Amino acid sequence: MKIRDILEKNNDDLIIALTYLLNTKKNLLFLDQEKVLDKEIERQILKIQDKINEGYPLQYAIGKWNFYGLDLLVDKRALIPRYETEILVDLIIKDENNKKNILDIGTGSGAISLALSKNLKDSKILGVDISKEAIDLANENKIKLNINNVEFKESDIFSNINEKFDIIVSNPPYINKKDFENLDEKLSYEPKNALYGGEDGLCFYKEIIKNAKKFLNKNGKIYLEIGYDQKIPITNLLKEYGYKNVESFKDFNDFDRIVKACI
């Protein structure tokens, strides 16, 4: 099998998968179409093709995905890292104030925690998740990437937390009941507890916002990724609990995607 044979299928997912397998860029595939794939790469691309045909999300079919420059292992144990979440990471990295200790709630694959740790080498990051399987995956990514200023442990939001932080960040489940019942079929492969945010989609935000102040240092901040239609209710929640300087930030599709506030 040659690279040309994959390109001629006109399947964008397969082409992306091949760039991962060959550790190359899409445009370079077209410049090297006559290259013969070795038998192991051919076996892997055919296996990925079968999974895609079965309905698997591309990221799970490949088994890894790039997030903020890091190639993360991804599978059904945790939510697939989204491009929009890179905006959240970028905002924290560019925050000029103290960020020595950061708590990442609902860490999943460890994407946010590991991206912050890689770029904030003087900071200490703690990523927590209620799912042991997700924590196992996050630790596998930590070892794979050889990042040491991060720790992962099981915790149901703040249940296993006994220290304070300069920043608390979270991309919690935020899909409401109505939208959850009409999910795209590919989302059915992702863990339900990483998607469903209760009747109104705000269940986890309410718990985090209500209790975060007890776990924040003086001048601490909270960063939350939100659903496209949740800016107003979450902003109101933050103000109700006395947070200050509430700001929102848009994603690449001009949806309100991040909310930031101070204590």
C-alpha cells in the first residue's frame, strides 16, 4: 500500500490518522504519494479505518490526539480534548499574577493539567477527577510526556482536597438533559459522566462556584470553560457568591466559552 492509496479514498479522517502514524504534516503526504507504507503502518491504518467505519470518533480510533502541542493518549476512559479548551489554557499561561499552585477539577486525560505544567515549570498543578480510570489515563500521559510538576488523584470535586490554590480551573460536564438526549452518535463513545451536567447543565458549576473560595488563596482566581449558552447563568452564579471582576472570553466560533473571576 502506498500513501497515494489512502489519499485517493478522499477520507479526511484517514488522512489525519496517517499524519499521526507517520508523524508528518498533511501537505507532506501529497508530496510523498508514491512512498510505500511499511506493513505495521498499513496494519494500523486499516485497523483505524475499521474503527472509523464502526462509528468511533477519530481520536479514539487513532488512540492519541494533540492538545496544546502535546500528543496525549486518548481512549474511552476520558473525554476527548477539544481545541476550544486550548483557549482556557492560554489565558492561564498568560495570566500575569501569581499561579504557583493550580487545581484542575475534572482533569480527564490530564490535558489541561499537563499543558499548564509543561508551560509553567515553576508551578505545581494538581488534577483531580471522580473517575479512577481517567486518573489512570492522566498518569499514563504524565509518564509518557515526562512531566513532573503535576500530580493526579481521585476526588469528587473538592472531596479529597485539603490545600489552597492560586487558581482553580475546570472544564466540567455541561450538557443539559435536553441536549444530552439528542447527542451526536459519536459522542456516545465518550464517558457519560464527562458530558452530562444535570437537568440545566449547571450542576457542577454550582458546586464548584459555591465552594471554591474555601480553596483559593488571597487574590485567587477561577477559570471555567462553559457551554455556548451558559454565560449569563454562570456569570450570575459567580456574582451571587461574591466573586469579583467577572470576565468572559469567546472561542473561535464567536461563542462565549470561558468565564474568569476573582475572589
